[in-house]
Amino acid sequence: MNTLEAINRRASYRGSFTDKKVSDETLKTIVQAGIQAPSGCNAQTTGFVIVNEPEKIKKIATICQKDFVAGAQAIIVCVVDHTPAFQDMSFAAEDCAAAVENMLLAITDAGLATVWLDGVLRRDNIARQIGNLLNIPADRDVFIILPVGEPSETPVQREKCSFEQRASFNQWEKQK
Ligand SMILES: Cc1cc2nc3c(=O)[nH]c(=O)nc-3n(C[C@H](O)[C@H](O)[C@H](O)COP(=O)(O)O)c2cc1C
């Protein structure tokens, strides 16, 4: 699959997953795509914990109150370090987002599916609860998690605005 094909096929998937195992090698390829992402000052502030023990997957699904997550073959937990990379500036959120987008594309390329789970971690101390389960130090934050598996149904990307609604050449034109 070429890059633009992966970009166009990528879609958030919240359905059921098949029982097909996802190999450690495939998971490493996906996370390596995240590691290759750009980061502010090349500070590489995102760390990754690959969870593929079924019991831990179920515990994370319970903590974040998302039943479909329990059916994933793995969960990639993205952990950020907010230490400033330059003067008083931290680019940790942007670094993590760049890594996650690379991984979404690698997951699509592997014929697997996922969804970027982020907002859901921000309530009820859920991010910290996952952090405690995985022994993540108090000065690092669980920021985004990606449940990964083979989808039972074909993921469908949500509709996007037209080019004209979102972009223009040389000057701002009325957008959405
Ligand atoms: C910053 C960010 C946070 C997100 N948080 C969640 C989330 O907590 N739960 C969820 O189900 N989807 C989450 N998503 C996925 C979006 O809902 C999804 O990308 C959007 O609806 C567009 O659909 P598409 O990914 O199929 O294009 C998040 C996406 C982004 C970029």
C-alpha cells in the first residue's frame, strides 16, 4: 500500500476484532513507525508500551469503560514526557500526535484497525489508572491509546469537508 492509499483508507474503528493474533513483529513494525515520527528538537518525548497480555488488555478496557477495547489483540499505550525541549517549550502533545498518525498509517498498511483514544482518558483519572497498571512513573502521562486488531468489518472513514471548505491558495478564503 502506498502512503496516500493508507491515508485515504485509514478510519477510526470501534467495532469488534477477530481472534487473529497480531505478531510481536507486526507490533514492533507499527511502533517503529511511531518512533520514526518527527518531534520538536528531535526530543523524542513519546514512549510506547505495547500491551498484548489478554488480562491486561481486559483491565485497560474496564478502566476506560470501552467494551470493544477488550476484543483488541494489543493496545499501544503512548506515554509523554512534558519536560521542555527548548527553553520553556514542551512539544510533547504534538510529538505524540505525529507518532500516533504514523502508527495509524502503519496499522492500516498491515490490514489492521484501530481508533485514536484520547478524550476518553481525560476523565475520572483514567490515564493515571492505566499508568499505574503499567508501572508508568508519575512524571509521565498516558496520553493516547490505540487498541489494535484485525477488524471484523471494514472500517469506514468519516466524511471530510471538501478541499474548498478547508483550504485555499495564497490567502484565506471563506472556509467552513
Ligand atoms: C485528538 C483526537 C482525540 C480523539 N479522541 C477520541 C476518543 O477519545 N474516543 C474516540 O472514540 N475517538 C477519538 N478520536 C477519533 C475521532 O473521533 C475520529 O478521528 C474522527 O471522528 C474522524 O473519523 P475518522 O478517524 O474515521 O476520520 C480522536 C481523534 C483525535 C485526533
